[in-house]
Amino acid sequence: MSLEIQYISKNNQIETADGRDTVPYDTTFTWYDYNSFNDKEQLLADFNFNEDRLEDETTKRYRPQYYNFDDYQLLICHVIDRDTLEAHAINISIMKDVIVTYHDGVLDDFIDIAEIIKHKHEDLEVDIALHILHATVDQYFDIVHEIEDDVMLFEEKHGNEKKGEDITAKMFDLRKRIFRVKRVIVPMEELVEKFKEQEDIFNSSQSEPILSKIDSKIDRQQLIIQFSEEMIDEMKDNYISYNTFRMNKIINVLTIISAVFLPLTLITGIYGMNFKNMPELSWPPAYFVTLGAMIIISIAMLGYFKYKDWM
């Protein structure tokens, strides 16, 4: 089992415990961190949580959730894997002077509990839950900035791409990455708006300023994503427009060639029938006259096309 326990002693010091049985009874706050989804059975044995509402690798909803039960509140947010862009849930259960987190991975680099406790308020468990939510949204910046940099680099390399390498596959890959990030960020915005509209959900003096920061950061992230998406769309439209124009030019040339050879094919078809009653076949200069007529027809048709500005 990978359970980490931190608590605040009666001397207001942050201590760690090896197990639930070693946590002193007079602690003012306790944080139980189950940092592996394999700990689900132990978590449910330690706490009477609703199993159906917890999210892990087998139960994925890809949307942040908030549930208010009789004896605890459950907040579910998501971090994004930088390599795969998959969403991984962090389950945050909030009780009086107790917070329980259930996720996969460690939160040591994700949130500094000591820094939060320096500014300790009465509802510390709510503050920590909101700080985890804030740190989760803050983590999105690494992803969206990386996508933005890749889009800018792509534009510098392929912005003037006209022919040769097909860049549509690379555009599709960038759009797929943007979509995977949006499916996490957009629902998070909806959750934060829900919290701001219902002020009684998280009743803490820190709620309003933290939620405002989270909302502001989500807005900036969406602007970056929107900018990246618009750049990809504009490059795609430019690439498709040029290739459509180039294809039309090719079709135009082929059409002119076909039009020029159509009367020539007709002439050769007529004289290729070899009927006995064809006076031209016995006329000595007929071959050269026919070739000359074909050349004159070709030049005349090309001149007409040029006059009409079709070529």
C-alpha cells in the first residue's frame, strides 16, 4: 500500500505517520494521500466512501466532478500526462479537519502543504482542496505552451508550404493534441463557474480569491488554445487553397491539350479508315497537305485560347 499521511500536531508542526493507527488523536488536521489506484480496496476499508463516484484507471469520466454527501464532499479534477495527453483523475475527499486524496502518482512536487499551512485558516481542508485544484489548472500551462510552441514552429517551417511534402497529417496530429487538451480544460471551466455561482459549496475565506485565479488562468489557457487552433486552421486553408488552385491549373493545361488534339484525332481517324474510294490516298502531296492542315489547326486553336486568356 502506498499511503502517505501528514498531520498537524497540537504544537502546530507538520508531522508524518506510518499508518492510520499511529496518527495522534489530538491532531488539528490530517491528510491521507493514497497515491496509487491499486489502493482502492484499502481506501474503501479505511473510509466509508461511495465507490461508484470515485474515478480511477478503470472508471474514467474525463470531466471534473463535485459531489456533496452527508459526511464528506468529493471533488474530482484531472491532470494531463505530457507524453500521452491522457487525463488522470485526482479524487479529493473533504471532511472536517481531514482531507483524503486518491490518485496515481505523487503530489509532493505538485503542491506544497507546508506553504499552505503557513497561512493556515479555519477551513484548512477546503483551502488544500482548492490549492490542489489550482495546481491542477496551473499544470495545464506547461501543456498548452508546448502546443503553442509546436504550432509556431510548424508555421515557421511549413507556413509557405506549396507542394512536395504532404503536411495535412502533421496538421491532424496537432489538432488531435489540441482536442485532447480542450476536453479537459473546457469541463474544468464549467466546474469553476459552478463553484463561483454557488458560494455555499466551499465555504472558506480563501475560496473566492483562489477560484478567481483559477478562472483567470483557464481563460488564458483557452485563449492560447484558440490562437493555436486558428493558426492551424489558417495554414490548412492556405495549403488547401493553393493546392486547389494548382490542381485547377493542371486540369486547365490538360483540357487545352485535349482540345487541341481533338480535331487532329478526328483527321487521323478519318484517314485511318483506308476505304478504297478515298481520292486523297492516291494524291502524292496529300500527306504533306494534311500535316500542314493539322499544324495550322493546332496553332489557330492555341492562338484562340491565348486570345480568350484561357492559357
